[in-house]
Amino acid sequence: MSRGTLFGVGLGPGAPDLMSVRADRLVRSAAHVAYFRKAGRHGQARRIVEGMLAAGAQEHPMEYPVTTEIPLSDPRYNDMLAAFYADCTAHLRTLLDRGEDVIVLCEGDPFFYGSFMHLHSRLHGVVPVEVVPGITGMSGAWTATAQPITWGDDVLTVLMATLPEEMLREKIAATDALVVMKIGRNLPKLRRALQSAGRLQDAWLVEHAQMPEQTVQRLSDAGEVVPYFAIVLIHGRGRRP
Amino acid sequence: MSRGTLFGVGLGPGAPDLMSVRADRLVRSAAHVAYFRKAGRHGQARRIVEGMLAAGAQEHPMEYPVTTEIPLSDPRYNDMLAAFYADCTAHLRTLLDRGEDVIVLCEGDPFFYGSFMHLHSRLHGVVPVEVVPGITGMSGAWTATAQPITWGDDVLTVLMATLPEEMLREKIAATDALVVMKIGRNLPKLRRALQSAGRLQDAWLVEHAQMPEQTVQRLSDAGEVVPYFAIVLIHGRGRRP
């Protein structure tokens, strides 16, 4: 019996009709649907496909044992996550080895800062894997600002706000256009880095891009508490040679 | 009579089923379809929607007066393009002022290094404008390599190969993950910059991502002639704090 295929399916930034036609077809016809979520939550990826799953589709939620409760620097963090991904992989393999196809729901694009790669790295070369790219959360965010992020020869830099402050400052000072992800509790550090790079006044904050609760504001007007998945961006101005 | 809406519709990287469900609906129902193309060519954006347009849809090709025949540094280049975009805007305005909606077909994402922004900057605030984000060409390219482009706290830098060699070298040396666009005749310069940054062996070349003629190879194995719309990339390795 031949093995099933593991599909990593990009769902886009949040609006169901911003998933690709290919993703839409895969989601509606899937017999096995897997997705990551925080324990006790519905899960954002699952929420995007609400009302789309076929009758009888089996769901396989994969619940993170930790997310932000333990510092990244704690060795237990790595150990717990490695054991978690090994468990998820073993569970999906029982389905795949039976010849069942499994789709993994991925917010945004599966290969762009996604959790899917932890399954991909363990199953690539072991079972057939197909990845369906998606509209990234950052595309959703800059579209929400109604201004182009880059044109001409602009340099775009994508940073995680989890990086050290001095590294953030250096990269922000050296780029034309900027996207920063993983904001949440890193916001005060990011604000200081933007300020010392002289770019705070150019920065926009987008929360819940392409979802009903979407908000867009200048970062200088924003409060202190923002979601982890908020996006901060600075538009390029069209560098010319 | 109310004005029509200008839609900038992202088509994604090339495969028709990688456009969003929203873009698919707009393309199939549009009465007026505009797109840029090089004179004498069918046009890549138009090619993606082949067979999808409604019977009776009116097409409005907008043919670039120059692309790469005149150096960017020649003042005539700017003048000719400015007059061209003014003409395109005037033509679309006659339709929009009559109350007709117009969709502009955009490869990739309209706000990410696209020509749509030259219409957007002239019509934003004048007529209603709606932008539908799309899967970028770079997402199509890294998906084609079957490896994640970024994970963990990787820094991603997006560069145009039209930039000066020394600037390319500096940016390439300082980033984890890399995407380079606008390759074409800039390939020898880009190769030298990658070599002097010590990253040539990590670089991949993707041509015609997500199209039937897609190719993926190590840049070090590639020839001297590549299309302008080829993409060079280096995968991140998952930076940790």
C-alpha cells in the first residue's frame, strides 16, 4: 500500500477568501486535518477554515506544551518542544503509513516563519510532502495600510522583535522598508530600537490584518499592549540607483 | 452617478490555482481588465488568467514604452515612464468616471515591487481603490526549493540585483536568509557580490516558479543567461537568541 501525502497548506493572513483556490479545494476535500494551537484555544488556523471542512473530516489538533510561559533561554524549552514535535510526527505517520493523506493548516505561508517546518524537517524524504504557498501575514498587513511596502530598488528587511535591541537598531537604521513580527511583550524594546534608529515616526502597527477586527495605526499612537502576531512596518520610498 | 472602483488584484506567482479565491472571483466576473505588458508580448499577468475572463470582458493592455533598452540613469527613462503612467491613468479614469469597475491584473502581490503602485499613487484618494494581496513570486520560489526560507529568529533581506555591487555585498554578508529579484543582466554582478560575501555556495536560482517550465538549481551550477524575473535565494538556518 502506498503512503499518503503530507500537505502543508498556506491559508493566508486570515480572511477565508484570501486562501488560494488550491488551498480552498484541499481544505474542503480533506479527510484528515491537522493544526497547531495553544492548549485551551480554538486555534487561529482552525478558525480560518470554520465552516469549510467536509462532513466526517477527522481533526488532529496539536497543542503546544509551552509557548511564552518558559523563557527561550531555558534548556527545558527546547527539550519540551522537541518531544512535542516528535509526538506530532509519530501521530501523523500512523495516518500516512495507512495511506491516508493529511493536510496541515498553516497561517500565512508554510515556509515563512511557520511551525509546519518542524513537521517538514522530520517527514521530508520519509513520506511524500507537498507545500501550498500562501499569502503571508505581512502582505495582509501592508495591504491593510493601503500603501505599497516596496517599489523601485527598495531594500526590505524582515525582523523578529525577539532579536536583541542593538541588532534591531542596526538593521532598522540600514533598511529602506521594514517588517517586524513576533511583537507582543517585545514592543517596548522594539520602540526603543526604532527611536534610536530615527524611524519611530515612520512606523505603522497592524493588528489582526485581513480579519474583521483589523486595526491600523501609527505606532506612535498605539498603546503598550499588542498581540504577539501584530506586525510593525515601515514603507519604502522607492530607492533609485 | 457613482464612480467605479479600481481593483489591484494580486494573481500570485504563476499557477492559476495559486490566486486567491477572492482574486479568482474578481477575474472571472470583471467587465474591464487592465494589465501591463512589454510591447509585442502577450504579457505574463494576462497569461495567468488565460481562459478565465468572462465573455465580453473588455481588455485594456498597457504597453511599456521602454523596459531595459534605455539605462535607468538616462533622464529620458523617467520622462517616458511618467508620461506612460499618466496616459494609463487617464484611460482608466474615463472608465471609472463612467461608473465602471476596472481590475488591474498584478503578478505576485500588488504592493510588493509592482507596477500597480504607479496607478495607485495617481488614483488613490481620487476614486475608490481596493487591493487584493497575492502570493509573492518569492514565496513561489522558496516553495519550489522544498525548504523553508526562514524559521526561528532568522533575518530576511530582500534585495534587487540592480543595486550597486558593494551594497549587495554588504547586505548579503549581514543577513541570515536572502531573496534577490530583478536578476537578468545583473547576474555577473550578483555572483561577484555573493562570492565576496562568502555565500555563493548557499545560493539557489529559481526560474519560472510555480509555472510548468519551473527550474530550481544551485546558482553555482547555473549558466550566464537568466530571465529578469528569476529569483536567487539563500535559506535561513533558524537563528536562536
